[in-house]
Amino acid sequence: MTTLSIIIPAYNEENGIAKIIERVLAVRPAVAKAGADGFELIVVDDGSRDRTAEIARRYADVRVIQQINRGYGGALKAGFREARGDLLAFLDADGAYPPEAYPALCRAALNHHADMVVGSRMSGARSEMPLTRRVGNTFFAALLSLLGSTRVSDSASGMRVMKRDVMNQLYPLPDGLNFTPAMSTRAIFENLKIVEVPIEYSERVGRSKLSVIKDGLRFLRSIVWTVITYNPVRVFGLAGVTLIALGLLVALTAVGAAGSNFPRFFAALVLGVAGVNLFSIGTLFNYVVSLFHRREIRQGLFGRPLLRRPLERHFGWMGLLTMLAGVAIYIVASINSWTTATSPAPWFAPAVSSLLVLTGMQLVASWFLARVLADLTTRDVKAQQDLNGEKKPADGESMLYTPGLEWAHLTAEIAGE
């Protein structure tokens, strides 16, 4: 028998809690037909100062949990701990989400073997969401789709159904309203199967507790920070590529422009150098993440490697060439007296030379660190080879970690699976 546990977090919801409870209880027969024979409803009173808990206790089929105010996510986590169901679900107490959609969400979880089913407000037939929140949710969904390489229409939906056995992969999660975008981000990078089901969205009962600016910044921080813990090069790499593109654009505007263009060319170089440094930092972070997780995780700027040999493997010679170019520029500038006070821009050549030398040193240092981290990532695998006499790589092959060759795949090969 499959049991569905629905958690309703409630904070000062005395005006709407009775109605939402009755609506949830009314869908029990339809949920049973969808495959969830067992059913329980849990209301978590998150430190309300009104009659929310008192009203909820009037219903014999409702379990009420009371706690001090810990926030939206804190209330949901309290409900998850007490829930007994194989499927865990939640929705808000304000009546904005339709409990009548639960049968469809359960069918998606059971029939399509989805790990998480999200009720999407952004693709539903009817939505009463305010314009500012619609714009914000569209932005966050687009951002997560870009960073996660998975199309998402609603990253912050407060109506979901999940399998209990995937919760360990989703934790830790925050206690605030940023609980849902953090959950969506972790689910994507844990490679969980996510299905979105369109739902209608109504205007909430009572005053909204969401602050567009304050909570919007929390949503943004949760998404970006969670992505960094899985695939740092996706954030740092995209930022780096963007800076490099801006540098090229500035350089193009300087070509053929009237007057002295040295400041523009220097600004373009600074943008390009900053982009290269960000990209190299992101690649190093990816090795650290792989060392920590030791299991299949998403890697690479675009979710998978584009080159047969990872770009960071070339940082060594690229850095040396960059340093040599910086030294050569300074030598040429000195020979031709471009650094004298009478030249149009005596500062330009030394500044360019310094930036190139420092960037080259950064790339060489990144190459060394990447090699060290790669060795640390595969040390256990190599130990098994030496101790157990396992097959070693042929000439030209490498057992060092590269983005896209994950720990789980590597150990499975060694074990002969």
C-alpha cells in the first residue's frame, strides 16, 4: 500500500486553515484512485499567535504539530520528520494552490516513476499571481534552467509530491521561504527525475508573507550557492565567458575610434584577464567538489565536457606562453622607446605586460593544483589497483579525474561491474 502524507505549514492562518483542510480531505477518494491508498494530513503550526492550531485540531483526520516559529522550510521539515507516507507532499495554507490537483501529481509520481512532481503555476490554465511575482518566478526558472541545463518552468512552487527515499539526497535545505528553489536546484544536480504538472493558482487568503525584494534575493542566493556546491565552473565559467565577451566587445569599439584608444584596449584586456581567472578558479572548484562527493555529479561548463582532453590540462603551456608574451611585449616596448615619457601612452605596455605575466602565473598554478586534486580524487582507485592487481590503464590512457568521468563510474570499472 502506498501512503501519501500531505504537510501544510501554517503561520497565523486562522482565516483560511479550515477551508484548505476541508479541500485536502475531500480529495482523499481521488488520490486513492490515483494509486495512493493510504492518506494522512499533517498541519504544522509554526508558532502562530492566532487560532490556527485550535481550528486545525477540530478535524479528527488531521495531525497537528506545534513548534516555535522556524520559518516556512523549518515547518515543512518538521512535518517530513513526523510523516509516515511513502510519498511526501506539501502545499500552502493560504488556499493559493489547488488540492484537487493532487491526484494528477500522484499519478505522475507513481505511473511515470518520478522522484519529484512539481505543480507548475507558470504553465497552468489560470493564474492570479501578481505581475511582480510572475516576473520574478520567470527569472528564477530561467536562471535555474540555464545553470542546471534542465528546463524548469516553476522553480519555487509550493505544491509538490516526492518519494520519501530521495529526501536524503535533497537535504540540507534552508528554513526560510527559499526552501523550494533550493530543493529544485538540489534535485536537478542530484539527477532526480522531475516532472512538472500544470496547476491553477489563485490569489491567497490574507496577507502574503513573501517580500519581493528580500525573499527574491534569498531565492537568487539559494540557487547560485547550491549550484556552486555541485558544479562551480557553471557559475564561475559563465561569469568568466561573459567577461571575456565583454572584453572583446570593448576592443571592437576601440578599433577605428577617434582619439587615443589605449584606455579602451586596456579595459578590454582587464575584462579578458578577469574572465580567464574566474574560469580557472571554477575548474579548480570542480575538482574539490568531485573529491568531496565521490559519486556521479554534473560537471563541466555545459554539463558535459566539450573537449576530449579537459581544458585545464592545457593550462600549463597556455600559462607559459602567456607569461612569455608579457615579457616579449615589455622587451619590444623598451627597445622601441614606447615606455618613455614622450610616447603617447608610456604606461600601456608595462601594464599589459604585467597583466599577462600574472595571468600566466595563475594558469600555471591552476594546472599544478588541478593535477594534485586529480591525483587525490583517484587515490583510492589506484590503491585498489596496486593491492588487488586490477587491470591498469593502457599506454596513453589516464585514470586521473576529468570532468565527466565521475567517481561512481570509475569505481564500477575497477570492480568489473
